[in-house]
Amino acid sequence: MSRKRASDPTTPIKITIPRSVLDAIHDEIGPTSSRSRWISVACEDKLLGSSDFKMVDANLAQRWHAFRAELKKEGVWVEPMMLNLVEEAVMRWRDEQLPESD
């Protein structure tokens, strides 16, 4: 049985960034985490502040990151364990949306 296709499929791109930025990313996420996912989330977070980005068009992961950014901006402290649990649920949901690799 094949997996459901993603409603928002990924597209590979090539970027150039300073080595110091890449080193900082590696320090932040560790060697086993996805750099693509981390950069994609950072881009989504940036777009959330843009007038071109409409929350009504956002998927679950984008809404979660917007909520976290708003909490941080407002100075609201949330139990880290709770953030981790929701983050894991969002990532599981996102993984289910990805197309099956052949």
C-alpha cells in the first residue's frame, strides 16, 4: 500500500551560506538532525512575519511554529517538555505528509 502524497511537496534547492553560519546550524541541531527541515522551518518562521504570508493558508507545522514564535515574542514561558511533545507530534504529522521515496 502506498503512502499518501504530500499536499505541499518538497523541492531541492542549492544555497550558499558562510561557513560560520553552517557551523552555527550544526551546533544548534546536531549531526543527526535534518538541516533541510531546520532551514525550512526557519524560512517559514521568517515568512510568518511577512504580510504576504496568510495564516489561513498555513499547514499544521507552520501554525505550530507561528504559535511558538508568538509565545517567545510575548515572553510566555512554556514547560519545555510540553513543547517537545507537541513538536514531536507536529513532526510525525509532517513526516506523514511527505511523499514516499522510491
